[in-house]
Amino acid sequence: MKTLCLALLAIIMFHINVFGQEFNVDGINYKVTSMNPATVEVALNSSFKGNANIPDSVTNASTMYKVTSIGERAFTGCYHLYSASIPNSVISIGTRAFERCSRLTSVNISNTITSLRESTFDGCSSLTSINIPNSVITIGRFVFYACTSLTSVNIGNGVKSIGNFAFSDCTGLTSVNIPNSVTSIGMRAFQFCKGLQSVILSDSITSIGESSFVGCSNLTSINIPNSVMSIGESAFKDCYRLSSVYIPNSVNSISPIAFSRCTELTSVNIPKSVTTIGSLAFAFCSGLKSVTVHWNTPLEINANVFENVNVMNVTLYVPDGTQDAYRIAPGWKDFEIAVISGVHDFDVQDNLVQVFPNPVSHSFTVSSPDNLEANFSYTIIDVEGRIVSQGNSSYIKPISTENLATGNYIINIITEQGKQLSQTLIKN
């Protein structure tokens, strides 16, 4: 019995002594995290040079260990790390694992990772592209902060949230397609992405966060889906090249400074679902030519909503029969009042028909989850309520947009049975 106890004690002491032990294999440091099963994490490698090809298992002192994680700050500040390959055995990456690896040009993220934690690739200024696998559910805050060479991002269909500052200061990023799985975009998630030209938001996002796209000075178009209920403070501030905005009828609030200093913004369509517009929301939008509103009773707004906009030269399109009310309403009375033709003044219902692709360059097709009739008539209307195109088509026939100017439109559809539907349309 004494011999057995001593043997068990020896085994226990061996496990205690080995747990937390570090060793090096092929230039990479590892730390033992468990002996049953035998696992390790990639430990601190602050002076690593070259390409980090992390294997799924390593052997030390005749024991084979499975590599299951990359530790916190594992490669932080490795200025001579050029690439990293992460095997499927790895199920977690610690915070700041590759922070400030300024010469890291490529990384392969395994499809077993469920979360990219805070500042994982923060300051990786040579990283040019990233593929975020479908296994990832959350992109934490500052994950790709100041990845200034990042031009291409593929966000997997499993991502549900994009954290604060996640892609902030990615000045080389030109386009972003956010999948339908994403329900929230954090504060300043894409701020100062100065190369960003187009953004396609998922139709499951309910709010556009504070300063999400502030300073995206080359952003020319934005598709705001019919799921969004609020547009956060400074969300599109300083998006100088944004030329038109169509706000869907799901939105109930536009926060202060939301579109301030969008100097090339020429037209805005505001649905009657909006009940509040914050201070300076459209301030310094000096290029405004038209604003279309749909309230039968003028919405009360602060006098500075359109500060530094010469509203006397801006046409305000209002519902027929409301002209006199708008001519005396504070905040609206100084506009040039015009009337939206009643036939075009009905609500947009994005959930009933889909336009693909949208935004569109040359042509698009229409589909419907309701399996509506094969043929329909259509009318395309600009934000000023003017008909720019009309005709007859079907759900398998492309509709040309070659003659449409860049901007936002509504396509009105009337089916063979007389059902009337509408969908926003963005022309690139």
C-alpha cells in the first residue's frame, strides 16, 4: 500500500511540476496547460522572427501535446513576424495575441475559432487581407484597429456582432459586405476608414452605432436596410462624398450630428416613421438640393438641424395638402416648398420584395419570398418623387439601370392582381 501511495504521489507531483512548464519547438515557445489531456498554448514569443507555422501538436520530453490555444500577447510586438498559420486544433486566441506585428502580411485563422478578442491584430499595419471564418461569432473591440494596409475583409456568416473600434483607422479598406448574421455594429467600428467607398449592411441590423462610419471621407453610397430603427450620433459625420441617403421606414430616430458635414449630400428622403431628428443632424451639408418628408403634420425639429445649409435654395417635398402647414412650421418654413405626387407617396416595404444586386450598376432582377405573380409593372422614382423609369417585367427578367444617375431610388411594383409593393434601390 505504501508503495502504491508513493507511486500515486510521484504521478501527482510530476503533473504539478509539468503544468505551466514552457518549452520551445522549432523556434516557437509553448506552455503546458493540461496533462489530462496533454495540451499546450502558444506562449510569449516577443522576439520571434519569420513565419509562424503553428502545428496542431508538439512533442516534448516524449510527451505529445495538442496545441489548443494562442496565449494572451503571444506575439505582441514581433516586428519580424511575416505570416501566421493557425491550425484547427486551436480553439481560442488570447487578447492582443498579434498586436503591433507591423510586418505581418497574412494570417490563416482556423475554422474552430469562435471569437476574435480585443486587439487581436491591432496595429498590424502590413496585413492586406483577412478571411474571418463562419465559426467566428464575435469580432471584439479594436481587433483590426489601424490595420492601414487592409484592403479586403471577408466576414463569415456566423458573425453576430462587430465591436467598438473593430476596423477603426483601416484607411486602405475600400468595401465591406456585412452578412445577415450581424445584428449589431459597435461604436466607431469603421471610423476613419478613408478608403471605404461602399458598405452593404445586413438586413438584421437594428441600429447603426455612434460614429460607426465617421470620417469615411470616400464613402459614396450606403444601403440602410429596413431593419434599422435608429441612426446613432455622428454615424456618418464627415462622409464628404456621400451623395444621397434613403432612410427606410423602419427608422424612428436620427441622432445628433448623424450626417453632419456630408458636403456632397444632395438629397435626403425621410420617412414618416422618424419621430425625432437630433441637433445638427444635417448641419454643414452645403450641397443639399432636396429633402423629401412624409409627415402630414410637420415634425418639430431644432432650428440647427440644417445649420449652415442655405435652405432657401433647397426644395422640400411634402405630402399634397400639407404645404401651408410647412410654410409656417419652425425649421421647415424657409425651404422652397413643393409637393410629392400622392401616387408615389406610400410606404416602403423592404421585407416583401428583394432587388438583386443592390446596390446596382447595370441591371437588377426582382424576387419575392411571397411567390407573387410572375409579371408586374414597375415605376422607378427618385428621392424628389419624380418618375425616372417605368415599364413591365417579370421575376426572371433583368431591368436595366444604365440610364439612371448615381443615387437612391424607390422601385414601385404593381402585380397582376393589383398588389402594390415598394423597395429601395441604390444605383452605383
